[in-house]
Amino acid sequence: MLLLQVPLSCQKETSQSLSMLRHDKTDFCPSSQSTGSPVCWQGRLPRPLCSPSSSWIDFNMRKRVAQFPIVTTINAHATAPPRSMAVVWLKNLQTIVKLNESLLMTQAQFLLATAVRGTVGRGREVPRFGMSLVCVPSDEIQDINRRYRKLDEPTDVLSFPYHENLSPGQFPVINSIDDYNLGDIILGLPYIEDYCVKNKIKLHEHLPVVVTHGICHLLGYTHDTPTKHQQMYSREKATLTCYNNSFGTNIIPLSN
């Protein structure tokens, strides 16, 4: 798996560049203001996967969010965070790989809540951040990879942070409802399944590893220097250790 950083270069491109992912413009609008350019696993797209006038949370998700308080205080002795801390917007745009969407949603919510709690520390008030998780076929993630990383090949996951220049452990500044959006993660599901088959791994056991890596990039972690790599590995390991304890698994980080 290739782990390289690409120079920031595509800051002004419009959302039409990802029109092939917006099969339904009304339904598929995770984000409206994100900017940036791709960074390997930490890809960054200008206005990723959206129409300019839409918020990242659709109407139904807004109603769901309104049912819970925006701020949740994490018990200092809690072994796992409540999944209601995290809002995950899941869209499966591929039909090649059979996907248990309910399980992936549960996994992603737990992992996002765990990673956020670990980043800001226990016992603090943690806003209920959210992200979108989009599953696409190999040709579409290859097209994104070619457009924004200049690599004409499929890959497994690309992350598109909403908050630019966020350092590991830094709390995003909240000025509007859009700022609760951490960004978007795109999964090349057929590519991931091929990897699982070759390595004799079950898909539902490997997806949490890939998603955790993507989430850490949304939270400002990178791996372009030994020090940053160690920071990211530590956050991934802590997140997956909590996941293992709760789900009875024994998985390790991608950054190992």
C-alpha cells in the first residue's frame, strides 16, 4: 500500500469533478465547503462530493442529529464511548462487493467516537462530530486517484479532511454547523476485497482497520515523517484496542 504525500494543488476545482459519484444530487451531499487537495491516504478534495448549496448532512440526518444533544460529556472511566457521539453518513455506490451496511455503520460510528475521544481526552465535553463514508467501485476510485494524486491506479481508501491544517490532538474550531463535519472517506471496496482474499482476511474484519486509518487522517494525523508516523500509529492502535475489547477481535493498525 502506497503511503506518499502529494503537494496541495487543486484548491479551486468545482464539485462537478466528482459528478460520477453524485448519482442523486439531492441525496448525496456530504459536504459543501471543504477545500484542499489529495494527500495519499489523506486525500483532500475541493468541495468533496457535494453540490455548492447543500450542507454535508441531508434533511433526514439533520432530524436525526436534532434528537441528541450536540455536546456529550465522556465519563473519565469509560472503556468505550457511546456511538451516539458520532454521526456517520454511509453511501454505497458499488454493487460488486456484498456489503453489510448496518455492520459497517456500527463499526464506523464506534471508531469515529473512539478516535475523537482519544484525540481530545476523556472527561471533556466532546461535540458530536460526523463524517461521510462512501463505497465506490475500482474505476471510480482510480479516477479520483488519477485526478488528484496523478496515480492512474485504484487504491483502497482516500480521506478528505474538512478542517485544513488540523494538527493531531487539536480541537476543530466550531463556527457553524458545517464545522461539525470532519470530512469524507472514500473506500474502493473491490480493491479492499481483493486484498482480503489474497491475505485470507474477512472483509468485515479488515474494514475497521482501513476506516480507522482514514479517520485518523481526518483528525489531522499524517505519516510523512517518522515522528508523525509514530503519532498516527499510536492513535490507530489505541482506537483499535478499544474496538477489539468491545467487539472481541484482534486487529492491528495499517500504519504498522
